[in-house]
Amino acid sequence: MQTKSRFLTVTAGLGYLFLYAPIFSLIIYSFNKSKLVTVWGGWSLKWYSELFENEQIINAALLSLKIAFISATLAVVLGTMAGFVLSRFGPFKGKMILSGWVTAPLVMPEVITGLSLLLLFVAMEGLFGWPSGRGTLTIIIAHTTFCLAYVAVIVQSRLASMDETLEEAAMDLGAKPGSLFFLVTLPLIMPAIISGWLLSFTLSLDDLVIASFVSGPGNSTLPMVIFSKVRLGVTPEVNALATLMIAVVAIGVIGAVYQMRRQATLTVKLDDK
Amino acid sequence: MSMSLGSAVMDRMAAKLQKYNFVKKINWGRAVVAGIPTFWLGLFFFVPFLVVFKISLTEAAIAIPPYSELLEWDLEEAYISIKINLGNYLFLFEDDFYLDAYLSSVKIAVLSTFFTLLVAFPIAYAIAKSDGSTRVLLLALVILPFWTSFLLRVYAWMEFLKKNGIVNEFLLTIGVIDEPLIMLQTDFAVYIGIVYTYLPFMVLPLYSALEKMDGTLLEAAQDLGSKPTQSFFLVTLPLAMPGVIAGCVLVFIPAVGEFVIPALLGGADTLMIGRVLWDEFFLNRDWPMASAVAIVMLVVLVLPIMLIRNSQGKGEAV
């Protein structure tokens, strides 16, 4: 057993090294004064100031944040409805179809989703004149659609693991469907809704392929700008941008872990008593 | 006035009826709540596939939009013509390029799914064996990169693997190699990219399967004289199988259609179908051909997609 657990420690350790080595090297080199990545020219914040002076990147980032905010919000509303319907409505006609439509977007290759939505928008414009042209609106619709699926799955699994007695008690006490949902169910599934919103926000902020298909001229999102810059070659500002984004996420996750660890130690202490 | 009085009475009656077991009784309310997301997904997820299928049966044309009409009619002359073009599909099967692209995508996806499994298993096992706050920390460390930008993570590997990147510098310094290895823009880099980006999708289902495993089974196997490797293949692996399958499907499907990883890390000769579709659409502007490529890719992926749906239906953790 001893040798086996040493083997496990080493292989798992290598796995974590594999996960973090490229990220750490990116962070370190974002502070490199020299433009050549191999040459260490000393510490510098030069690329950060260049990043904030780059209007193309800043505008694209603002557009991406706007799209991500609206899509995540829409996705949370629609996805919560879908998750609720799937786990609380019992069997109904078309349930299989809805559950299929909710899970399939999660694994669908992005090129297919992107192409099919673009062709739909073009066909709809030809038939009904809406949406006229492509841009922010079509990207928001596309992002809402695939984020909705993630939210629905998260909400559904939260509802499935939660017992229905609280809702039944509220019903027995005479709560109407609307107030039952908003006063009992919604607060209980709030953690799932918040994580669904955050996940949708990051997925939307990160999407390159689908946005490339459904956006119009002059509507480049941040990933589209990064992709074209990275393809062209040396891009020290991108290192700075990546570091900033990683820092934001890391702070959020560390905060969440700290919270969970506190809860875990609390539970252990309670168990000891 | 009488209208509002009437509706107030109606409301009260309806409320009485609905009071009991609201999720089972109200029909119109249910219909609206179920109808809105169904309508949205139907319009923006399902109908688009029909449109793609339709356009895959047309011909590329110099027009806006750039494809021929499938249906043409003239009511005055009672004339309808349907023009179905199977040429795109025939071309797909005649031209070795497309066949090679499908095969090579499936090959790359299968191999990288296997490598992902190899890397993910020890991590998932270590998480499942740890306890309390260490477990939370190890789990968070796996999920954290998933929350950062996928594109930037791929970019990190470009910087890492390139000719004058850190890996080469390190190997040169310690004297393992004399001249820099060409790692970027090769299939090797594509494998690394896929394993790297999809690792959490493999670790999480594996972890949730291993976590449920009863440790006493391993002790029993050991007591009965089984060696650690034997116990692994005869006890641990079979018990982890649901997680292995879920993880493999979750990695395999998106890997087949991957575009960004082969575009940034792969070489000019790294053939993957996602990239072919992209070029067909953005470079050749041949929408019907791109649609045919997408339809055939869907057919290839239908089986694994059904698999994941069934496992979700049974309530397996994914």
C-alpha cells in the first residue's frame, strides 16, 4: 500500500504541475520588460499600461462584458424555468424533448452550433426581416441559448437533491403557486442560480467560435480580438490581459474555498462534540 | 364593474382549485412556464439543424445569401419546383480530403480522450482519498483553470511550447537536447491542448464515481492476497466505470469538433473536421458544403450524444 500511495502522490502531483505550469509561466512573463519572451529584461508593468492604452482591446472587452451580462441574466431566467419544469412538473407531454434539448447543447461542437444559428438568423431575416443584420443582438441570443442549458442542468440537479417537504408544507399552508415559487423554492435554489449565472457569464465572455459565426462587421468581442492577435504573433499585452483575468477568477475561487473550508472545519468540530 | 366582479369570483374559484398540489393541477400556468424555455430552445437550438439540413441540399451560388433556392414556385402558373442537390454529400464521400479529416478527427479525439483519462485518474483518485479541507482545495485547484479563459489557456501553451519557449530553454539548459525541439504546430501540441482543456470534464465524473467507492472492498481484496495492481484492475477500475464512461464521452464529443486547439497549436497538416468546416465557411464561403460537413459530423456524434443523454436520464452525476 505504501508504494502505491507514493505512486499516487507523484502522478497526481505531476497532473497538478501540468495544470499550473503554463499558467504560472504566463503570469511571470507578463511582468517581463523585454518584448522577446525568452530574454528576461527585468520586472516591469509596461505591458499592463500598454494594455490599458489599447483601444481595440478595451472596446472589445466592454462589448464582451455587456454581452456576457445580458446573456447570463437571460439564461438564468430561462434556464431556471427549464430546470424547474424538468424536476418539479412530473411527467408531461414533451418532457423527453425538452430534456434532450437541454442536454444536447452542452456537448454540441461549437462549430455546429455557430453555423446552425447563423444560418437560422439569415433564413429568418429573409422570411420575416428580423433580426436585421447580425451583431450584438444575435450574439446575445446565441450565448443565452447555450448558457441556458448549463443553468437548467445546475438548477435541475439542485432541485433533485432537495426534498420537496418544504414546498409541500407551504402548499398545505395555502401558498399560491407564484408565492410558493418566489418565497420558498427560489431562496432554496439561490446558490444554484448564482453559480449558474457566474458560469454563464464566464462561458459567454470566453466564447470565440459561436460569436465569430453570428457576429457582424464591427462587432468583435474580446476573444475574437485576442484570437486574431495571437495568430499574428508576439503579443505581450495578451500575457498581461490573461494575468488580470486569472487574478480575478483566482480571487473569486479562493474566496469560495476559504468559505467552504471554514464550513468544513466547523462541521468537523461539531462532529467531534 | 361586473366584469371585474366576475373575474374576482373566477380567481377565487381558480385559487381553490389550484390550492392543492399546484404543480400537478394548473394547466395554463404550467403550459406557460414549460412553454417559454421549450419555445426558445426549439427556435434557437432545434430549428437551426433543420435549416442546416435544408441548406446542405442546395448549391453554392453567387448571391445573398450565397446558396440556391430549394423551393421555387409561381402560383399563377401553378408551378412548384423542388431542386435537391445531393452533390455536396457525394463530394464529401468522393474527395479523400473530407474522409481523411473525419478519420483524423476521430483518431485525435480517441487518443486524446485516452490520454486525458490517464492524467485525470490519479488526480481524481487522490481527491477521493483525501478528506475535509484538503479535498475541497484539491477539487478547487482542478476547477479553477476551467473558470479562466479557454482561449488564454491555449495561448499559454503556445508560449510554453514554442521554439524559444520555457520548455525548450529548460531542456537545453539541463543538456537533455542540443537544439530546440519543434513542439508547437504539431499533432503533439494538439493532444496536449485537448488533454489540458478538457481535464476537468474527466476528473469530475471520475471523482464522483471513486468517492462512492467503499474502501473496505480494497482491504478485502488485499486480505485475500491480491496485489495492488490486481486490486486496481479487478476492483477499483470496474467500480469507477460509470465515471470513466461519462468522462470519456464528455471529452470525446467536443474534441471531435474542436477548432481553436488545432488552429492555434496544430500544424498546417493537422487535419480536423472542425477546422475544415470553419475554412469551408469563412475562407471558401461555401455555405452548403459547410452545412453538409456539419450534418455528417452530427451523424458521427449521434451515438455518443445518445449515450450521455441516457446516463443523465438515469440520474448519473456528470
